[in-house]
Amino acid sequence: MKVLQRFSARPAMDGDGVNIKRITDFEQLRFDPYLMIDEIKSDDEQDFIGGFPQHPHRGVETFTYIRKGGFEHRDQMGNVKPIRAGDVQWMSTGRGVVHSEMPLADAKEGLHGFQIWLNMPAKDKMRPPIYQDSLNQHKPQLSNEHGATLFALAGAWGFNHNPLAINAAIEGLAGNGAIADLTLTAHGHGTLNLERFETVCVYIYQGELHYVDSQGLRETAATGQFVVLDSLEVCHFQAEDTGAGMLILTGNPINESIVQMGPFVMNTQAEIDQAVRDYQQGLFGQIE
């Protein structure tokens, strides 16, 4: 496994005072088609109780995955959905979505979840929005004999040397995106061949990931770090005493320059200005 770049999540605040850890790159696009990874992880409700009141999006895809606790999602399309532990949700916002994400009243044990943003190609940024979630659907997972368990969140996945493959409930992400949650027990390991993708990234949310760098030196990526891998190298994931948990994000670059302002991701400043005007004029719709 060859690590090309490594980043560390930074503390941030969003919504109504929600404390998060964030990885973002809207300028150099070093993990295109992915733009941002937010992690919420706290057992103190004051870190997330304010939630994310009504706000818009245009030109971006949001992918939400909950591991603990939950949110209630509402949008102008009429969707009212509780997103709980193990659930995923995808919105290809296109020309516009207005939604809110508020903590569920019955989720009393803290909150751990992620929201991932993907860019949309210019040709799709003004199409009608698309909403999907995994509620009431099979949650596909696959384990090997070495202590590795892979939970398919989006796209198709399988371990090397295992003829079985699993397909997530969510498909069709921009840039051929595919996302999985990989957990390793103490000294667990698993191998994935991801050479069909140009972009392969890993966010470690628990424990440590061990690898040998291009100089043959043993390195460690710790909790809260995000690494970009060489997709042409077979990816072997190895944990030590602490085990590990990580999100694996794969896809193909869209290779288009963007302009981002808050929840809007377009290709020109003029398109951003139009998005602001459209929202202010109520053209995105309202949550009933």
C-alpha cells in the first residue's frame, strides 16, 4: 500500500454550534471527486444538540453515514426520514435542495456520524435533485478470516481472494464514487484491489492503520487522519493491538475547476451568484 498524501482533520463548527472534525479541499482538489469529510463524534449532546437547521445546497452531492445515534432529515421534496446507526443517505442536490438535519429525540447515547461531499460534473449541476437512503433495506457486509469486516455503504465491494462481492443499497454517486466502512480487530488485516479507481482515500476514525512507505519505512496513520493512496498498488490494511476503523472512499476525478461558497459548489462565480439569488427568491422551495 503506497500512501501519496496524508492530512489531519481539523476542529470546526457548523450548523447551530455543532462541533465537528473536518477534512476539506475545495481549491487543489487533491481527492477529486471528494471535497469534504465531516465527522461528528461525541457523547456530550451539547456538541451536537443544535443540529443543522434548514439550509440549501446546489451543485454538490452529500452522503451521510451514521454509526451511533441519529438525525431526522427533512427536505422540500417531502422526505422526512430518521437516519439511525447503520443507515446511509445520499442527496445529489443538482439545481437545489433545502433540508434540515436535527438530532433524534430518542438518540440518547451520543452521536457518531459522517457527512461526505462529492463534486458533481458541470453537466449535472442543474438537473433535478435525487434522494436515496438505506432505510428498510439490507445492510450488506462481508468478513474475512483475518478479523476484517467491510460494510458496503455505496457501490460494489469485495475482499481479494474472495469470490463473493456485495452491493450497497446506494449506487450512482458522482465520479463513480464508492464508499465502505472497514473495521479491523486487533492485528486484523484485509486486502482490496481498487485499481479500477483513480482516487482511493482512507479516513481513520478509530485506532491506527499501519503501512510501509515507498522508502520501506514503517509508518502509522492515526485516528483523525486522512490518507490518499496509489490506486495501482494493492491496498493491504493492517491493524495492530488497538484494531482500527476507517472509511474507504474511491472514485474517478471529475477534473473540473470549481467555485465554492458555503453550501453551493458550481463552476463559475456567476453560477454561485445565481444560486444565491435563486435561493433568496425562494426558487429552491420550502420544507413543509
